[in-house]
Amino acid sequence: MAQTRLRIRVAAMREVRRGIDEGVFLIPDPRVAVLAIMSLAIDICRWYDPDGEFTPEELGDINADLVLRILRAPGY
């Protein structure tokens, strides 16, 4: 599991750095942003309630918005 998480973190870091280089993301350093995004994705299984307030689609939209805000994508 740790190896899988490391591979995902490395891939995410690569993509976020590419986004920074291309001017898509406006954060100065991607390290904390990538860790925050990974926590957002990993921890949802701890609190998600299928009978709760949000559908999976709604949570997907909310989390996508949060990720774009974390990355300081223009327009967010």
C-alpha cells in the first residue's frame, strides 16, 4: 500500500509541476498541495455515508472544486 501511495504521489507531483510550468496552477510549491489533495481523496472513505447528504456525484464536484482551489487554478 505504501508503494502504491508513493507512486501516486510522484505522479501527482509531476502533473502539478507541469501545470505550474504551463501556468495552469498558480501555487509556488506543489508539495503541500499534493499532500492535501491526496488526503482529501484518501480520507473520504472514512467519513462518507451513502445515506448521507451528498451523492457520490455531488461529492465529486465538491472535491474537484476544492482541488482546483488548492492548486490556485485561475478562476477558482
